[in-house]
Amino acid sequence: MNALAATSRNFKNAARILGLDAKIEKSLLIPFREIKVECTIPKDDGSLVSYVGFRVQHDNARGPMKGGIRYHPEVDPDEVNALAQLMTWKTAVADIPYGGAKGGIGCTPRDLSMSELERLTRVFTQKIHDLIGIHTDVPAPDMGTNAQTMAWILDEYSKFHGHSPAVVTGKPIDLGGSLGREAATGRGVVFGTEALLAEYGKSCKGLTFVIQGFGNVGSWAAKLIHERGGKVIAVSDITGAVKNPNGLDITELVKHKESTGSLLNFNGGDNMDPNEILTHECDVLIPSALGGVLNRENASSVRAKFIVEAANHPTDPEADEILSKKGVIILPDIYANAGGVTVSYFEWVQNIQGFMWEEEKVNNELQRYMTRAFHNIKSMCKTYDCNLRMGAFTLGVNRVARATNLRGWEA
Ligand code: NAD
């Protein structure tokens, strides 16, 4: 099942549980605006090349739309649409005053030079500058884009609208980025995991963790779990997988990865088959890489007691059902990885205030938002007798539906 079908199915289940009327259900499912633009740039050799860029603005009932821009060869309108919709529910679950959006350009960033990437980003910004804005739609980095991409968007946008640091988040610190943003998604994953474990009288200390993906999110989550006395017994990335039943020394593993470019042949662990990572026995499994990795083929072999969805939609709906029947507790993506967008919100607030927060304040506020959201989700689970995924979806959808109704329907 593709990302759009899975997201829409969860939305429809939530709408049914909430008893939403058909008019509002339809209005919440259809994106507010879909933008498709052609971006033609001269390559370094003087030849011209064209790329297609997208921005799907899903909903703005609760505030400016918010979501990443990805550069990837398979940027597909359906997936961008699903991810934009997920952002609407995610910002509502986190209770930050935003709607949802997502965008991208169908390109292979590693095949483009820095100057070609800069030209492409500037042309894309020229095409969409009057449809994004501080109080309209605030992009952020995603797959294939980074703080430098945001700096180019900020600069190009500011040529049309004056200096506007709050038009993008995930910027370099020198241009108004927030302290703590880089670690925020991984840190939010750990705050969410702690809130979940506390429900069962547990904490990270002494529990075993397996993490798929050792990029920004996975490596920060691993570091923070290790600091809290959790045992990260296996991790994998695109280069392979490594395990140690007594717990990997994550600080040393990060150094090994930095110096060799790979997780393999780490002298504090043993290489393992990356295909076995998701079914490795552990207390908490944290998929932090790709979507759709837990599916009907492998779900029944999962041996974790808890799954924390750091990646976006790592669990297919079929796998969701199998895992629920097995009694595995899943902390859903629209909550678990909301730490990044929450600190993006703090960045936007700091830019608007023209004031920079200390990192400690950013981290403390993030913990407050993540813990509050968890308790709000649990309260929906209690009211509607549902699992955490439906608790999160009903919480997010209900907040957006309420805001939509309060705004009224008169044209
Ligand atoms: P990243 O590019 O920094 O890291 C991705 C990691 O996944 C890398 O370690 C890569 O080697 C690994 N990977 C890729 N293919 C793999 C495979 N087949 N098996 C095992 N590992 C594989 O990306 P990221 O920013 O850490 O994002 C990870 C996930 O979290 C994505 O699903 C992303 O959408 C989601 N997410 C990220 C953020 C954020 O702020 N970075 C926010 C919300 C959600």
C-alpha cells in the first residue's frame, strides 16, 4: 500500500471514530493547493536542463503550512501529497500553530554541482515565492536538502520580500537557525519513548534497543539512549549492520562511522546481516530510515515489545494489524518524529521575536511539548478505546476539524 493510501486510510478511520460529517471529512482530505513548476537551469557546461518542482499545501486551518522540501529522483506527487497531509496531523498532534505542506524537486542531488544546486533552488524559489511566506507556508529541509538549501531559499525569497529569516526553518545558525535543531528529531524520539515507557513503569535504563538507520535521526536517538543507560544492541544503515548483546558504545561507533564511512568492522561489535535488524530480539525497535520497512512479509517475525516510528510511515497498515494482534505497542510517526517540526516552530518563533534562545531552553521546551502531546494522545486512546496510532490521528484530525469549523464555511 503506498504512502497516500495508508495515510488516507488512517485519516478515514479517525474521521469515523470521531463521527466527522462527510463535508468536513472531504474538505480535510483534499489539499488546499497543489503547485507544479518547471525549473530550467543552465548546467555548468552551458547546456540547459529542466526539472519539475512540487509544493503541496495541504491545510492551513491552524496556521501557516509547514513541511520539508526534498530533492530526490523519485519525488512523486502522490507521495508528496501523503507527506503534506501527515504534516497537517503531525503539527496538530504537537499542538504547534501550523498546518501541513510538503514539496520537492525530481532530481538526483549528488549528480549536480553546488552551483547547479544553488541555481536550481533559486529558480524553484522564484517560481513559488508568492505562494510561500512567514504566515503562509514555511519550508524546511528534507531528504536531499539541508541548511545550505534553506539559506539559498531565504536569500532568494528576501530579494522579493525583504529580509525574511522566518520564511524557512532548518537554516544555518548564522542566518537565524535554532540551537538544538540538528538533534531535535532524535531527541524528540527519545522524549516520546521515555513518556511511553513510563506508562509501563520502565525507563531507557537497562532496556535493549535496535535502531534501523544511523543518519541524523537514528544516530541522535542512539546517542541519547546510550547516555540514559539504554543498551543499543544493534544498528544498521545503508552500509551494513553491527551488533553487541551487551550494548554498543555509541560514541565510539559514531567516531568509527565518521572515520571509515561505514558501520562495518567496528571493534566494539560484530557485523550482522542487515536483513535481520527488524526481527532482532529487543525491548524497543526504532525504524529510523525508510518508509514501508515493516510489512506483511516480516511483521510476524518482529520480536520487539515496543516499536517507536522515528521514520515516516515505516509500518504498512497490514503490518500494523499483525503487530497489534501480537501485542506490540507502536508509538506512531505523527507523534514520535514530531520533535523536528516542533523545534522548527521554536526557530520560527525566535526569528519573529528577533531573539535567540539558549539550547537548554530549546531542549526543555521540546520535552514539555513531547510529554504533553503524549498525554493528550493517551487521553484520546481512553476516550475512544483505541491504540496509540488512532489516538494520535483522532487528536490531530479533531484539532484541525475544530479549527476549520470555528473559521466557518461562508465564502
Ligand atoms: P538521513 O538521510 O540523515 O539518514 C537516513 C539513514 O537511513 C542513513 O543512515 C542511511 O544509511 C539509512 N538507510 C538508508 N537506506 C537504508 C536501508 N535500506 N537499511 C538501513 N538503513 C538505511 O535521514 P534522517 O533525517 O535521519 O531521516 C530518517 C527518517 O526520519 C526518514 O524517514 C525521515 O523522513 C524521517 N524524519 C526525519 C526528520 C528530520 O528532522 N531529519 C523529521 C521527521 C521525520
